[in-house]
Amino acid sequence: MNEIEITSDPHRQQQLYGKEMINLKAEASYIRLYRDSQGRWVKGLGSLKAIASCTGIAAWVVWKEYAFVWGAIIAASQLADAVKDVFPFAKQYKAAGEHTMKLDNLFNDVQLEWENIYSGQCSDEEIMKRLHQLRKLQLDALQHSFPDGLVARDALASQAKQAANDYFETTYGVK
């Protein structure tokens, strides 16, 4: 069994908080990317439904004798409407949009806290309490926005980590 070696680093709590702040930025980037991917599906299905509805009505007016054509178009519209309940893109899109705002607000608060922590104005005990509170707020926000959970997508997670790294490199000079 591997043992974890714990060293006494006087800045350990600062480092833990800093890493959590980076993880929060990556999470905020991830949920924004996720929201955008869901948005493409929502817009695509909405467009398909609108086009199918309008085309079906137009086809009926023009080609009354080809009832199967306009009937098929209207059926496609109904299928698109039914699929939205099976694949709840709109619901996920809305939840991701709300979650994005929550995480962005939380990240703004964390950045302000970080300045106090980094400058040494907080004791290790205060940092631990703030770190615990930050993790709790993140979990509460996730559970509120996605009560059934959120399946991670590796490609989006990779992009989000890179976006967070780029942000911290640009803002704080940290790689």
C-alpha cells in the first residue's frame, strides 16, 4: 500500500486554495463550453422544427394532391418536437446557462479572497475554512443546476483546462 508523504510546508493552505481557484476557473470554462454545445443542439432542433412546420403548410397549399409529402414534413416536425423531451437539450442548456453565471460570480469572489490569502492576511485556519466553504458552494451550485448530475465530456474538459491555464498565465503569470 502506498503511503502519502505529508510535508510541513508553511504555504500549504495557500497552495491548496490557489489550486482550487484554478479548478474553479476550469469548471467555469467547462460549463460555458458545455452550454455552447447544448445551444447548438437547441438551435438546430428549433430550426428544423420551424422549417418543417412552415414547409409542411406551404407544401399542403401548393400540392394538395401530394398529401404524403406535406404529411411527411409535418411528421418530421412532430418528431423534432418529441425528441426534445427524450433528449432534453433545452433543459440542459438553460441549466448550464444559470450554472455558468453562478460559477463566474463565485470565481469573482474567490479572486478577491485570493488577494487576501496570497498577501498573508489570512491564517491557515481561515484559509481552510474558506476552502471548505468554496468547495461547498461549488457542490451546492452543481446540485442545484444539475440535480441528476452532469456527464463529463473529455474533449470539453481538456479545452476548459487549457482555457483556465491560459487565463492564469495571462492574469497572474502562472503556468
